[in-house]
Amino acid sequence: METIKGRVKNYVFHNDENSYSIARIITEDEQLVTIVGYFPIVSEDMNYVFHGTWVKHASYGDQFKIESFQKCDDQSESGLVSYLSSPFFHGIGQKTAEKIVETLGPDALKKITADKTVLKKVGLNAIRIEKFYQQLIENQTNEHILVALYGYNLSGKLAMKLLNQYQMLTLEKLEENPYRLIDDIEGIGFIKADEIANKLGIAKDDLRRIKAAIIYAMQNIAYQNGDLYLTDEQVRQYAYQVLGNDIELELAIEALIEEKRLILDEDRYYLALSYFTEIKLADKIKELAKNTNKVYDHGYLETLLDSVEIQRNMQYTKVQKEAIITALSNPISVITGGPGTGKTTIIDGLLEVYRIYNKLNFKNPAIYEKIALMAPTGRAAKRMKELLDMDAKTIHRHLGYNYDGLFAYDEYHLMPHDLIIIDEASMIDLFLAHKLFTAIKNEAQVIIVGDVDQLPSVGPGQVLTDLIESNVIPVVRLNEIHRQAKDSKIISLASSVNQQNLTDNDLISDNDVYLYRASPDKIKDVIIKQVEGALNEGYNMIDDIQILAPMYKGDLGIDNFNKILQEKFNPNPGEGITYGDKTYFVGDKVIQLVNDPERLIMNGDIGVVKAIKYNQQNEQYMVVSFDDNDVMYDKGDLEELNLAYAISIHKSQGSEYKIVMIPMVRSYMHMLKKELIYTAITRAKQYLIILGDMHLLVYAANHLQERRQTTLAYRLNSEITHQEKEEDDISPYDFM
Ligand SMILES: Nc1ncnc2c1ncn2[C@@H]1O[C@H](COP(=O)(O)OP(=O)(O)OP(=O)(O)O)[C@@H](O)[C@H]1O
């Protein structure tokens, strides 16, 4: 860190919201320097010390990136006079300002702050002294707070966030309980809060610390393992991982339960939000299932289905017919099955029967106020739209996610639709399910379609599994693979993996499946050759070819594959934009890593870098094209992006690719589970290429993913409603 001294000449840019600023300063030795960073508007008359580092900007040369700053104790006399007579102080004119500086000298401010009565020497009366002093303190408070925050090792950006959140009370709030920042300030987690607490001298066994660690441990587990609750032993085990095991947890657990931040239900510990979300979801689904206001004429439905068969030139199987009739004659139902079992065919058939039954005009756009087709990812929604030739959107879009981060439809503003069909439902986590279902009116009919054997959702819970296992809503399972799909070895291999009975016959290349037995050191070369071959055949790197792997690190991890494939297939394309250890170039294939409904991009969306440019603040940004949606990424946004020549199997859920290549090596072993491999294999539409050790395929098929700890099925089954269970005035709304 270096230090420069100077005064601000002018602000080139200042963002009121986050205080990101660019300013020119004149240094002690009369040099003009550009400073950038997060800082407020400061007086242009005062001298400041700036701490930071020099950075080189590609077009604008050297800039000083500031981390902290402080007003100098000594100011030039003329600067001080200008400051005191500026609008920062009402009621002080040029004459009085000059007199203050003349009488008290260049460190006048320091003297007045220490003892305001020194102003008597200047001839100010008590009232004016008080008024002046108040303004001085007010003007200095923000700076004082910031200086104190820098002292806690907070970056300029976080410090400004704190100041914006707590204003004048920032230091009191921070010192009272630094762990509150975890909840209040985005970007501060337990580790950072703990660092501040340590500086404040908060003891390792302080109750506030232990409570925060328990919550942190539980949140981490919920997101890593997808569990909704922990057992007593697990709570302790994970809290000890954060705190070390010589800490007494009893009091903190009791206090958290007392504060209703942790809920103990029988012998299960839940975070309040997870607990109440699960209960509310279960209550809502039970409510939807009760809706019997629409009585369907089964005989008529069957007659219509017969005519749709003729119209579509399709002989539905018995189970497929059962699925269509069940879905249409129940308020809420589930259809589950693997690839090629006819899920899409069934949705198409039931929509047609529904149309005729209700005498609807599907060509009229108003139909989309009655029928909603949705899927959790953009890609899955797009596929649904293409296959069904009807409009389909992501769940977030249907819920009307707004720029302000709120949903237009929620439990108070219900969606207008009478029929709601949700595809790829295995990907829906507890929180999204809660948002979606609570926004559905009780009279609506809901059809949930998905492949329950795939990986569970990335977020906590296993909603589809729980809905099926609850036995409270009708479920139709499609097991038969259909004619056109029957010849596909991809589908038979997927099915063998899923049923855990891989035979020798499954392990030979045939038709659309290529199994390359190769040692790990050969795999990268083989992949490059295969990609080259596919490109020569006219396949496209962005849309058609996908390498899937279970982990990021290591020689055969996703990161390394991306590096190698980028070098090989997008070489020397000009200026790049670097974030962390990755550099993106125009033409690169990229993947969005988190849901960003505001910008209409979702976790797992694949795009291509279209341009790299500079914004008004002379910072680089990148334009990524996702289908026909162009999205801008500042450097700060690049955390949400990754190269996508290779992606994780988890991220591939809900998407399909013409050609899928899956390396299969020992270093993946701890990740290899049936659900993972099944999901990876079923992503391939035309060709599946597995490279490496085929014994590992058998190994993977024999290992099941650990079950998630959830209680949705139990709650759906339970007769006891939430209201009866309430022991006191606690309401789920307090936690939402
Ligand atoms: N009863 C049937 N008779 C003839 N062909 C069928 C029948 N059911 C489905 N098919 C055909 O089987 C293929 C797979 O069906 P569909 O696409 O509906 O399955 P899916 O479960 O949606 O699979 P995926 O998720 O892989 O798309 C399609 O070509 C479809 O036309």
C-alpha cells in the first residue's frame, strides 16, 4: 500500500448509490493524479492522505486505486479558510473563517474538535459556537466512520455499504454485534465478521460468535448438501468445524431456539426460513389438492383422447393414456419418466384434449392468461416451446421477477392461469417451489413433469422426490421407452445405469454411443481430436458440443479442459478481459453461474462473447450473447460467469446437447454417483462419447447419491396442520 497527499480538484464520476468515484487530485508536489475507488464527496479545499495502490489502465495510464483516506490534521491556511466559508458550514463568512484560521492556526479543526470553547477566542458567542461545532461534527462523521471502518480491514466498497446501511449509527451497530453484518450486508460472511469481532476483542467463546457460527454452519450445509434440517450430532459436528471443538454450544443453541432463529421439531434442527418455507409449501400443496370444483367427465376425456390419437397419428400406451387422464382430471399431479418415455408427447396430447374439452382457441394470444407452460431454466423453457409449438417461459419470468428484485406474482397477487404445466421439475428447489406454488390460485390445475432419477436441485430440498413419495398426489411413472427412441443406445445405457444393471453389452460402443478406453494422459488429446472431427462435420462448438465433468480442479477438471479448449479453438482473438485466473476473448463459449432474472439470464445458460469494450469510466466490459439476449458484464459481474467448453454435470441439468463427451477417470471417483452419471448421459441427443476407464461407469452406477434430509413428504402426509402445531404467536410471515 502506498500513500499520496493532495486535494481533490474535481470529480470525474460519482455514483450516489455505491459511492464509486473517479476524481482528479493535485498532489503536494503539484502533480495531477487520477484516483479511483469507493469514497464520498469530500471538500475540494482540504488536504487528504490517500492510501492505495497504483494501477495501470489500458487507455488511461496510471491511476491510484484508493482503499482508504483521511483528512490531514494540518491544512494550508487558504484551503482551510475556503473550507470554513464553503456551504459545508452555514453562517460562517469569509471574515469569520479567516479569523478562525488566524487565531487557531492550520490545525484549527483538530483543536475545535477536541475542545469547542477555543472558538471563544475568535469572538463567537455560545450559540454560534454550538451551531458551528454541530456542523463540523456532522461534516466529519462520515469520514470518521469510514476511517474507523478501514481500520477494521474493510475494503472501501464494503465500508461504503455499511455507511449507507447504518448511517450515523454505523460504528455503534458494528461494535454492538459485528455478526449482524452477515445478515445485513451483502458480501460479508462469517469469516469477515469474525475478523472484525476479533479486532474488537470479542472472545472466542462469546455467545454472539457461537450463535453466528451455528447459523453459518447450517446455511452452508443447506447449500452444499441440500439438507433442510440437521440432527443434533450434525449441528455439533458442523459448528465444531467452524469453531474448533473446545467450544460449549449448549447456551447458543438454546438462545437461537428461544429467538426462533433455529427451530427444533422433534429431534430435527431447522433454520427458521427453511422450516417455515417447507411448512407453507406443504400447506399450499394440500390446499391445491383439495380443489375439486371442476369435475371432469372421464368418459368424455377418453373419447377426446381417442380422437387426438387419430389426429396426432400416435398410439399412446396404456400408461401414457393414464398419465393424460390423471393429469387432466386431478387438481395436481406428477408425471415422471426418463428420456424417451414420452413426457413431451404426453404434454402435447393433454394440451390438445384440454383445448377441445374447454373449447379454447390456442391461436389467440389471450390463451396465455389461462395456460402457463414453464421450466426452471431458459434452455429447458426454450426446448418446451420448440417441441410443443406453444409459448413457454422460465418459472422466474412467469412469476414476473422485477428489476427491484421482487416478484409480481406472489401469495397476495396470484397468477391468473387455470392450467399450469411445469417441466424439468427435478431441478426445482424448496425456495423456488414455495415462490411458485404460493403464487398459484387454489382453483388452478397443476401438472408437474420431470425425471425423478436425475440429480436433485442445486438448491436445498428435493421437491419432486418428496411430492412423489408423499403419496398424497397422483403420480404416473412412465417406464417404457418408445419406438423411435428404442434404437438409441444412449437411452438404453441411461436406463441400465438408472436400474443399476449394466451388462457387458452396455459397455461396448454401438450406434450413437462411443466408449473410448484410454489412459488419463491420453484423454485430453482424444477430446481435442473428437471436437475437431465434430466441427469438421459441421457441428457447432457453442450449441452442439459439450464436455461434461464432475469437478473443476485437477488435470482432467473442468477448468483445465476450458483452458486447453480455449487455446485450441479460440486462439489469438485480440484483446481479452481478465478476471481471476481466467481471460475471456471474443468468440469464447461461456456459462452463467447464478440466476439473474433481472437480466433474463439463468444459472446454466450458455452464451458466446460478442464484444469487449470500455465504458464511460474507462473500465472494460464484455457483451455476451445468450440466444437473442445480449447481456453486459462489468468486471465485477464476471464472478457470475465461466468458460463453458467444459461444464459441470450439475450445471448441465435441464439442457441437452447433440454431442456430449464425458471423461471417466479415477480422480473423479469420490464424485461418481448413479444420479450424476445418469444425468450426464441423458444430456446427449445424438452422440455420447465416454472416455477413460469403463469400470468406473459400473462403479458409479452402483453408488447412490446420499439422500437429502427433508420433511416435505412427511408434512404433506401429516394430518396436523401448521396452525394446530403453533404453540405461541410465532408466524411464518415473521421469517419470510
Ligand atoms: N406411444 C408412442 N408411440 C410412438 N412413439 C412414441 C410414443 N410415445 C413417445 N413416442 C416417441 O418417442 C420419442 C420420445 O418421446 P418424448 O420426446 O415425448 O419423450 P420425453 O420423455 O419427453 O423424452 P426427452 O425428455 O428425452 O425429450 C419421441 O420421438 C416420440 O414421438
